[in-house]
Amino acid sequence: MHIEKNNAEPLQENSLAPDFTALDLDGKAIRLSDFCSKKEVVVYFYPKDFTPGCTTEAAEFTREYAKFKEANIEIIGVSPDNDDSHKKFREHMKIPYLLASDAQNEISRKYGVYGVKNYMGTEYMGVNRSTFLIDKNSVIVKVYPRIKPIPGKGFADEYIKIFEMITNNENPSIKANDTIKKNRYR
């Protein structure tokens, strides 16, 4: 079998975050751009609902959701699963945040996380688990490529600290430039 190698690199820090749509708990469509100038957003890409690594990652975000909410940060999970699978996954895991269906891998391609994967010597195309921290100006301020979820090792404190540093202008190396900040979602 021939694998089309599309080794796109994930979007870089200081890039504009491409817009997309996710469904809330009531099935209402919400766009990433709806959060512009209101909240920071953590967008995480994962390969498949109900798999061990994805379940661990979802459990960690769910366990720490109150910390994110208190810090005015929204979470959106993105995978190739359909909305029905997401609904079952959300109910089973008691996930309080948004999940976006990316069945055609359009969102993951825009973010550069869809590419060649390798499992036990077999290459195939799929979503590489990655996380993007997006500020209120729709700018990606931090990228975590190829995340390896570990049970009990949450993300909230680290991600919240990064957003606080951006807000307080404490780390200019990951602060977006003025030109990008004036733009909105693509």
C-alpha cells in the first residue's frame, strides 16, 4: 500500500488560528471565532474517541475543567470521529467542553497535524496528537506537538501560566506581533 506522505508541520507560534465549528452539549454549532476577544482557547487534536491515549487526555481535561473555566479558558477537542461518536464519548467521559468532528481531516490539515503515523512498523495517515494555545486575538501562542498523555499529569497549571504570561507581557518571545493581533480568524 502506498502512503501519500503529507508531513505538514503544525502551525507555528504567532500564526493566526484557522476558524472551525464545534458542537456544544446541546448540539448547537459554535465557531472558534465566537471566542475572539472573549476567551483564550486550548484546541487539542486527538486520533480517536474511546482509545486509551485519547481517553486519558479527555479525562485529564475533564478533571481540570474547573481550573480552565475559572481562568476564562475554553477547551475544544478535535478528532476525525463523527458527531454521534463524540456525543457517546462526551456522555461516557462526562466531558463538559466542546468536541469538533473533523471526519474529512480538514481542520487537522489546516493546523498541520494530519500526516504519516507509524504503529508497530506500519505507516498510515492520521491525526498526530497536538495541542494549540490560542489567545483572545486568535493567535497561536504555544504549540505542543505529538503529546503523550500520562494519567494524573494534568495540563491546567502549565497552560494557565502561559496565558497569564502573555496577558502580563512577561514573555515577549511567545507574544504575537502587532500585525497578526490586528487580524481575525482566517
